[in-house]
Amino acid sequence: MPRRREGRDLPEIVMRLFAEARAQFPDPRAVNRTLLELSRFYDPVSGGVILEHATRRRIVELLEKGQTEEASRALEERFEEYSRSFKPGDEK
């Protein structure tokens, strides 16, 4: 049975989940489900979760208030922070 390559696939999974969350705007419930899944992943570079609870809650609350642009900006800021922590194609 082939071994799972989760460690090397993590950046791909995370990028897919960020894209999925973006595509679900402005639906706060759908975005919350995707961000909750994203928050379950551990980032070995930063030593913490990829998306903290406070950031997820802030994005969802902004969407609930109809502040889509601000929520999008918060999501993009976190995505950029995460993206700087790895180089696509790295075999860490």
C-alpha cells in the first residue's frame, strides 16, 4: 500500500481550501465550514495552526455584517502570511 504524502501535499490542500473559501463569499455559513476545516491543519513553519480561531471568527462576522471586501482582505492577508512560509514544490 502506498504511503500517504500528507506532509508534502499540505501546501496544495491549504491553497485549495483558501480558494474554496474565496469562492464561497459572501455566504458566511459556507465560508465558516471551509475555514473551520482549514483551521485544523498545523503549520510546522510557524508552529501553530494555519488559521487561528480569532481570524476565522473575524472573517465570518464581517461576512455576516455584509462587509465582504473587509472579510476578503482579512482572508487574503492570512493567505499571504501562509504563502511566505513555503515555496511551492519544496520537498520539506
